[in-house]
Amino acid sequence: MTKMIFKRLLLLVFVVFGVTLITFILSNIIPGDPASMMAGQRANQETLEQVREQLGLDQPILTQYANYMQGLLTGDLGTSIRTQKPVLDDLIIFFPATLELAILAFFIAIIIGIPLGILAAVKKNTFWDHASRIFTISGISTPVFWSGLLVIFIFYGVLGWFPANGRIEMQVNPPTHVTGLYLLDSLLSGDWVAFQSSLRHILLPAIVLSFAQLAIITRQVRASMLEVLEKEYFRTAIANGINGPYLLIKYGLRNALIPTITVIGVSFGALLGGAVVTETVFGWPGMGKYVVDSIAYLDFPAMMGFTVFISIGYVLINLIVDLSYYVLNPQIKE
Amino acid sequence: MEVQTQTEVQQAPFVKRSALLYKLKKNKLTMVGAVILGVIILAALFAPLLTPYNPNVIDAANKFQGPSWAHWFGTDEVGRDIFTRILYGARLSLGLAIVAIVIAAIVGLMIGTVSGYFGGYIDQIIMRTMDMILAFPTLILAMALAAALGPSIQNAMIAIAFVKIPVYVRLARSETLSLRESLFVKSAQTFGIHPFRIIRKHIMPNSVSPVIIQGTLDVGDAILLIATLGFLGLGAQPPAPEWGAMISIGWKYLLDFWWYPTFPCLFLFLSAGALNLMGDGIRDVLDPRSSR
């Protein structure tokens, strides 16, 4: 197990190194000039040169890359061209909003996806199975921005039940900062008004974001449950008179869970990608919206910082997923 | 006896293929997918016959018209017919998705066969590089690439092709590993045929079918990726009638002129859904375990 953790952490180094290298090389052929973007349109040649020097853009690409990697090792991701602040500081400000959204979406996907998958497997080839199949196919075929727009149109435009922008009402003070997760913070400080307001704001984007992952989980649970249902030990359990939820969960789900967890880990990447679009559609002030806004400004340090941040997070999540195998199945040793 | 055996062997692929088609036809949802996709492709090909409008001509007097007989899906903020733009956009969205996947599949096939055939250090380096690319969320890598290359429809296509390559490399490599040990490759080696010729003549043709199948499964995903990049402003740029780019402008008008973003979204959903239904059917037939 220690060997595996070590191997994964080594891969992490390679991922960060490789991803930054690829993006860096490609950015060298970028058509726009970040320096002129920063200096403004009326800047003269002298100012442009100054800004270029300040950003290190006058140096050869390899030197630029070496400088960037050097900074990265000390936690310095450069300065954002758009906000003029250190990228790391920006990301730390926006990170909790994305984390909160992702966690809630993840739980929605699991809480609905697993029972739905079991239902589809147990009631194979019936109405329930077909309905779940259509549901999952639409889950993976619906672009996040469409489900987002539909939900905004219905629940905000027509019904007016939920707000469609931001994390909390303008008039409501955000809860005292503890974790940066509004739901958790407002509960911790007993701020009921803030809790209600942030719950109303997070619900729609979280549901939209969970949709794709929900589909993937349902599909996988169905497939692995079908396999388990035909196993000898399962039939023996039935023959012994075990039935109901106990049978399905203890004998069925527990054994169907290992392949499902792998898929959950992989689909977390889709969740992170979806977060970028969801945040844009719902004006959610997270890292995704930050990076999309940065793209428009050719804010390269910000884009790089986001990419590095996400790649580290993604590899770590998959490490956690692999570690959970040991908890679920004590037979797996190495 | 011998003659009989030979005919059996020759017939086998034919029987297999028709059985595959038969099974696919029996799967109703797969056929629904095929029909929807067929209609969209035909409509895209015959767009000039189906609509009297030009997708790019501005007609300010007719802006934001709701759906009517003259404009089935309404008009946009400068009076262009949305139905027309969707049909012409299908050429862009479907065409680019297919091209991106074809590029990824060809490059992946080449890298994968070479990696699997030679093994050793080459294989290690290539496969660890692929692991690295795979260890990254697809959309975010595509975004980073498209942004770094500069927002345009060709660059979005290149970005998508790039992020899809590792899947095909892995597939082609695993096929090559077993082909490498087969008799016809061994005998070719005995004759001293150049390794690249063996790869080109013997390995590639025999490992191409799983790659093609994976490709059909991936096109739906590529359509969504292209549209998502377009939506984020990293793909096709206005006034190109690409679906994602149309939606990225249209969604701001959603509450007042619902038809503007809704119809491009609907077509995006239909084509990706149709492709996923077909992919599901193909997977069911080829891997009986998943359909039980």
C-alpha cells in the first residue's frame, strides 16, 4: 500500500510537470499579446517593453518555463494579469465556492444514483429499467449549459422559486468565515438567515452539476449489481431466507461497490469540468468562473494556476479512491 | 472434409457481421438513435434545399421573431433564421467532431502499434506520457489547450483530438501485444522484413476494428466537447453558426426569447443522445456482459 501511494505521488509530479510543459509550449504560439492586454490599448512601445520585461515575456521560452517551475515549487503561481494579484491568493479565495458546489453535487449523485442503479438491476427489462436507461443516456448527452439553462428558465424564470445568480442574497451578510463553505459556516455560527439564503442559491447549480455524474453512477451500479445478482453466494443467501433491503445492501451492493467506486473517481474529472460551465451559467463565484473570465483577458498565469491546481486535486482524489478499495475489500493487499 | 472446413472458415466473418447487424436491429433504442442521427445528417447535407435563407445574412427588421411558418425556430438578435443556422451548424458540429476523432484514432493507432511492437523503453516512455494525459480531466485539458492555442474552431478541434489520443493508444497497444506473438508476424520477422513495414502491413490492419468501434462511441462526446468549448468562447467564433457559439450568445436572451438558445441546445442533445444510444447498442452486442 505504501508503495502504491508513493507511485501515485510520483505520478502527480509527472502530471504537473507534463501539463505545465504542454500548455507552456502551446502558449508560445498564442496569437494575442498579454503585455498589450495589460498595458492597455493606448500604451506606447516603451511601456509595452516595460510590461513585457516585468512579466518576463522578453526571455526565451525555456527560461520562462524554468522560472515558472521554480516559482511553483515555492507555491508561487505568478501574478494574474487581470486582477493584478497573486494567482494563488485568487484561487484560495475562489476555491471554497467550487468545493462546496462539487461536494453537494457529488452527494446528490450518490444518494440518487446508487438506489436508482439497484432499482434498474432488480427490475431488469421492466419499465423501471428502461426509464433509468433513458434517464442515464440523457444525463451523459445533455451539455451542462443546457440543463443549466432549462433549470434557470423553469425554476427562476417561470416559477420564481429559486435565484439564478451568486452564492447568497445581496442583503444577507455572508456567514463568519471558518471554512469558506457558506452552508457549513452558517450552521457553525447558527446564522439561520444566511443558511437559508445560501441553500436556495446552491441548490439549482448543484443539481445541474450532479446530473452527468448521476448518470454514470446509475449505469455502473446497474451493471455491477446485475453481475452480483447471479453469483452463487447471492442465491445461497436467498435460499437461506434472507430478503429485502438487508439482502440487497449487505450481499448485493457491498460487492457491487468496488467497480462503482472506480467509476466515481474517474467521473470526478467530469464533475470538475462541469463545474467550469455550471459556474459560468449560474454566475457562481468559484474557480471555474474565475478561469473563464481569465481566458477572455489572455490571463495566462491565472489559467496555468487553475490547471495546476485542478490536476493536483484530481490525482489526489483518485488516490483516495484507490485507498478506499482496501477499506471495502480486505482481500486486496497489493 | 478439408474443403468443408475451408468454406466454414471463409464464411465465418460474414456470418458474424450479419449477426451483429441483426442484434443491433433488434435493439429498439439503438435504431431510434440511428434514425435520429440519419435525419440530422441528411438535413445538414441538404440544408440549401430545405431552407430559403442564408445562415449569415443579417435582416435587422426581422430580429427576435418567435417561431412561425416563415421562421420555424424563430430568428436571432440580427434577424438570421435559427433553423437555417442550426442546419448549417450541424455541418460544423458533426463534421468537426468526426474529424477530431479520426485524427485522434489515426495518431493513436500509429503511436499505440509502435509502442506495443517495440516494447522496452519506447513503450515505457509512451505509455507513461499517455497515463499523464489520462490523469487529467478531459474538458479542462481541452480548455487549457484551446486557450493556449488561441480561440478558433480549428484549435478547438486540435485540442479535442489531442485529449482523445491516449484512449486509442492504449487500445492499439493492447491489440499489438497479442498480434506480436502471432504466427504471421513471427514469420514476417523471420524473413527479415523491416519492423515498420510489419507494423504497417500486418499489425495496423488487424488492430483497426476496436479502434473504429471506440471511435463511434467517442463522436457523441466530441460533439459535446466542441459545443462546450464554443459556449465558453474557446471554439468557433461568432458569426459562425456552430451550435455552442450560438448558445453562448443566445442564453443571455433566454428569459425574453426562449427559442433562441433552446433549439440549438435541443439539436445538440438529440445528436449526442442518438450517438450515445447507438454506442450503447454496439457495446451491448460486443460485450454481452453489460447487457445482461
